[in-house]
Amino acid sequence: MQYMLLIYAAESAEPVPGTPEFETLMQGYADFSEEVSKAGAFVAGDALLPKATATTVSVRDGKAITTDGPFAETKETLGGYYLLDCKDLDEALAYAAKIPSAAYGRVEVRPVMVFD
């Protein structure tokens, strides 16, 4: 079964690029990506650019309305994702706990609905 692991954190909570802490974080992501790839669980995954680059689209009365930024006004924003093929929810949760940003924010795990 496929699971989407959605990585949320406050942009200000994680280490700043160029610092040794940031390098450690990035190495953690490289190690995690290698682990899920070797296990055959990796389907896809990417980081997202900062929330300042987001645009939200809604349609009201047939007209598209765009708003700068993410939909939710929260401190924690979606920063990236992994799509994994796991044997069950327990395996997906175990992988989610290994995502480095879980130490700074949260990882939401959701089963993917597959249409035949």
C-alpha cells in the first residue's frame, strides 16, 4: 500500500543553511532516502521551496482567485513529502519517525487512494 508522508515544520525551527546543524540535517535526509530506496519502499519524494513562493488557487462563482502563500495560516507549513510503498501502516509510521524534520515539526502519514 502506498503512504504519503507529509513533512510539516516551522521554517524558523529548522537549522539555517550553511551551518553545521543544517549539514547534519541534510545528511540525515540523504541517509533516510538511501534506506527507503534500498528497502524498495521509495516511490517519490521532494522538498518544497519556502512558503513565500506558494500560491493558493480557489474557484468562486466560476472565477479563479489566487492568493499569495499557503492556504493555512499556521507556523508549521508543508516542506516536503515522501511517497512510500509499505506493507502496512506500522511500517509507514516507523519510516515517518526516521524523517529528520520530525525532530523539529511533524510528519503526517496518509494512505493513498489508488483508483483502478
